[in-house]
Amino acid sequence: MADVHSKETRSYNMSQIKGKNTKPELLVRKFLHKNGFRYRLHVKDMPGKPDIVLPKYKTVIFIHGCFWHGHEGCRYYVVPKTRTEWWLNKINGNTVNDSKAETALIAAGWNIIKIWECELKKTTIENTLTTLITSIT
């Protein structure tokens, strides 16, 4: 199946997708800061460059986009109908990299919290953020 967009349009669309400072990430950061937690962002020398690092609690938080990290069973994870094989390789590569980073962090004694984009929607955000605090402390 051919792409519905021209190569230029697709390229522009993809260039607009951010890897840092996404809306879900900003929601979590604002909540943590408001509740007195101080953190570092995207620490380059840590496996997987965690989105949020709480050194005081030896905890890292990964905020995963459901599509980009292949959130199984999630309504936001839909395999594209065009270039399916390429996309599956991309997403599977992301999940493999996630697993490697988590394994390395656990071996180094870090507590890992994974938050999915779908857990930050209006109906679930309050529960997710409340659970987050209890997971940290």
C-alpha cells in the first residue's frame, strides 16, 4: 500500500515529532515539581537516557509513547498499514533498547518506573500520578 502523503509531506510530519519535552513528559514533570520532587532530565550517561531521574530516590522514570514503544493491548498502538515491516522493525527495536536499558539500570541498583502515554489521559491521570508518588517513596 502506498503512502497517502508525498515524500516531502511525510518528511515534514515526521520532523515535527519530538523525543523530549513531550506533553505527557511535561505533565509528569510539573506534577513532581509541584509535590516537592527535584529531578534531572534526559541524563545522557545513563542507559536509555531516562526522561526523569530522581537521584535522591535512586529512581528513574520513563514516559513511553504507546505507539513508539509498542504498548501491547493499547488502543493508541496501531500498526500502520503502509510500510508495515519497516514500522514493526522500528518499534521492535525500541522495545529491545528499552529492555536493555532497564536491565542495565536494575543491575546498577536503580528503581524503574514506566508510565505509558495512555495512562496520562483525562480518565486515568489522577490515579497514575497518585500511584507514581507511592512508587517513588
